[in-house]
Amino acid sequence: MIYADNAAQCPPSREAIDAAVYAMNNSGNPSGLHSRSSVAARLLFEARRKVAAALGAQQSEIIFTASGTEADNLAIFNGAANGSRHKIIVFAAEHKAVLNSAKSFTRIFGGAVEYIPCLPSGTADLDALAKMADGDTALVSLMHANNETGVIQPVAEAARIAHSVGALFHTDAVQTAGHIPVSVRELGADMLSISAHKFGGIAGAGALWCRANLKLLPLISGGGQERGLRSGTEALSAVSAMGTALEQACSAMAQNAARVSAMRDNLQERLSDIAGVRFPGGDSVRLPGTLCAVFPGHNGEQTALMLDRAGICVSAGAACTTGDAGASHVLTAMGISPAEAECAVRFSLGAENTADEIEIIAEKVHEIIR
Ligand code: PLP
């Protein structure tokens, strides 16, 4: 089996699995008083230290959550509740975790969501953002890199625009953490989300980084875990695995990025002679492993299913948008017609792929499209 769907879920690393198993077998509830709770508290501390170090943050700024989606919701709800401002501005090509939490907030509390247009390159239109942002803007959210095209976004510049009107700024770094450098200070964000299963951890853990001095309110209240910002007993095995996986991904980042992007470029090259093929975002700076390809006249889901039958796992658009049939909102935001957008396939490579696998994927795609 060839796995080329790393943007949906990266295979967990051996070390992350070991960390999860160790936590399961040796620890109790981190909030308790006995010795197994002390082990748990130490593991929690270690995980927080590793996550903070990977992001260039302080440990006290990390809030563990159960997913990237939860981290996004926590950020959007808190950012949107900034003072008496009414407007939330999000990128039109965000993940649904951001788009739908912004909609939910306005449905519950009022206000309006406005969308930063996406340029045909897959990049957010910051000239438009500069015109939209004003004294009524509570929050601007722009993802660090897009999950369908891999296009890396001008986050630091967007943060400057947001701050120039006194708005807060959030970035969804779910696709970038562990793959390209993520420094909360360099990005200039106020809040940043990550998710463990995108960089070799296991699903069930995520985190929100929130800059010190920014007061948050919890979405989930209860026993006061995570400094009262996210109650509920921590999923220690997943959190512990997340710390280990992120530390590991960061230390192998430069080497992996060079090898994975060379394979991605080779795959793009090998597919480029297919009639009518286009690679949305292909001319922009992208994540190392992500390749979005549109094969006009060939439904993307069908292509993905046929590749699966040939032993190759890819996705048609974003795998994590469950049951959401139809054209990708990311690709249509880039100006691609809905009919063509339905012909998209996302290949997302990782450190475990090999050059031989790229040849096999390219051959099978040619065979299927023929
Ligand atoms: N944000 C982006 C950019 C994503 O790609 C994903 C998942 O694919 C999420 C948020 C949601 O993360 P999770 O699956 O951990 O809820």
C-alpha cells in the first residue's frame, strides 16, 4: 500500500506511539495526588515544554485541546468577542473549522463574517484585507498554509494589517507545524492552532497557543484543567505523543522538507503531460508534500477510489470535510469552475514515501486517466 494522504493524517511515528503507550501504562489522572498522578503531571509538563519549544512560545501560553478544530473554535469565539467590535474577517479558503466556527459565533452572538478573497494563485488577497479591516473588526483569521493546495499564506503581513486597526489575529497552523518553521513571534499572531495527527502524533490532541496577557474565556468549563481554559481530564497519551512527535518532526524538518518537496516536484513533473491537467497553487510557495491536481473530465472522487483499488491512498480535496460532496470551496475561491474543481485530487506526501512510490503513483494515475 502506498500512503499519499499525509495532509489528512500522518502515520504516527514509532516514538509517538511509544510515548502514548508509556503514558497509558504508567500514569493516572494528572490532577490527582498519588504517585501515578505525579507521573502524569510530569508527562503533561514535558509535552507542554516540547510543544512550546517547537513554536517558540512560553509553556504558559499553550492550551491543550482535543483537536485542531477545537483549537480553532476556541480562538475564533474568543477573538470575535474582542470588545464591542462586530466584524470577523476570515480567509475564504480556510478550513471549515474556522469558517463554520465564525458562522456559529455570529449566529449565537450577532455580528458579521466577511471573507478575504483568494487570488487565483491560492494566496489571500491582502490588498482586499487592508480595505476590509476597520475599527469594527474584532478578529482576522488567516491560515498558515492551505490544506488542499498547500499554498503558504502571508500571515505576518496579515497580522500587521489586523493589528493596525486594533483587531486580534489568529492563524490556523494545523498543516504547517512540524513541516515548515512555525514561530509564533515571527508570525506576529495572537493565537495559533495545531493538531497532533498532522505531524506524526495521534488523533485526539491539539493545542491553541495564545499570547501571554490575552485573556481568554473557556468554551468547555468544568474542573479547571488547562488553567480553567479547557476543562476535562487531559487525553494524556495523545498529548504526550503530540509533544514527542512535534519535537521529532522539528528536528528532522529541514532534511524531510528537502526530500519530500523533491518527490512532490517529481510527481508534478510526471503528471504534467496528462491532457488538460492543472495544478492549483502550483506556482506559489507551497508546503513540501502537498500537490493538488485537477484532471478535467475525471471526477476526483472516482480517481481517488480507483487509485485506492490500485493500493494508493490519496484524497479528493480535503478528507476531513465529512460527507461534504461537491466542488471544493478552496478551489472555487481560486476562480476554478465547480465542474473542474470536482476533478481535483490531492496527493500529500510525507517522510515515509520513497522515490519508487512516486513512479508507481504517476504510472497508475496515467493508466486511470487513459
Ligand atoms: N485546520 C486545517 C487547516 C486542517 O487541515 C484541519 C484538518 O484537516 C483542521 C483544521 C482540523 O483539525 P482536526 O482534524 O485536528 O480537528
